[in-house]
Amino acid sequence: MAPAGPGGGPDSAWRSPWFLGWIGLVVVVVVVNATMITLAFVTNPGLVVDDYYERGRDVERSLTTRRAEAPGWTMSLDTPADVAAKTPTMVRFYVVDSVGQPVRPDQVTYYAYRPSDPSADFSLPMVEEAPGRYAAEVTFALSGLWDTLVAAQTGGQEIAFDQRIGVADH
């Protein structure tokens, strides 16, 4: 009896279900990895800052400076829970001093940052409705997570209050 050729004999590894299972598993892993690498390149949000090193060095200094210069204000941002994209929403900012009296900063600005798409970022001036209460009508262009920040400027000093919100589809 002549020896069997490649892949042809009854004792060939190519006929073993265990060998075929291992080959199938390796093929699945390679395909999944190739898909993930392709998706990583295609959906890159571009979250790279040109001066990342300098900004990182300044974080601790700015936090320490803010704590030392903070006037002891209590601030809150009232954002409705049902914020929807492309729908005007009224947001309100409240600020009082350490004894509970309303504060009247020189200027209050509302900033909205989209972590995954900086081209959608915007800012709006807030209008004083009453002493210590400021409002702005905001329309978010996209749904998803947004980092919001209200900056109150008084006497050359800027005090900021931040909040992360979720914006639903309209």
C-alpha cells in the first residue's frame, strides 16, 4: 500500500476535528483583530492636543492657584435632565458668596465642549435674570456627552464651574 499524499490519508491531521477547530479559532482571532484595527483607524476622533506637555504641566499650577484665589462662592448649574440635540434648552447658573448673598460678576459665559468632536464646541454669554442668577438658551448640535463650564469673571479673576451632561437624540 502506497503512502497517502498531503491531506489525503485517513490519519491526516487535516481530517481531525480538533485540528480544524484550532485552525478555525486562529482564523476568527485574526479576523476580529483586523476588524478592530480597521475600526480604530476609520473612527479616530483626533483627540490630540498639540501642546499636551505644557498643558499637563500647567494643570497642577492652575488648580493650586484657583484654590488659593477662590472667593468662597457657592455655584450651581441647573441643566434640565431631558436635554435633546437640536432643541433649544434654557440653562441657569446660580452663584452666592460665603454668607449666602447673591454675587454679581462682571461677565458670565457658558462653554460647551464635545470631548469626541472639538468642531462642535461653542460658547455663549449668560444674561442676568436676577442678582446671582444667570441664564442662556443653549442648542446642542449633536447628541452624546458634553463637558460644560460656566466662567464668572469679576475684577480680573475668573472662577469656573463645570458639569458633564448627556444630550439625547431629538
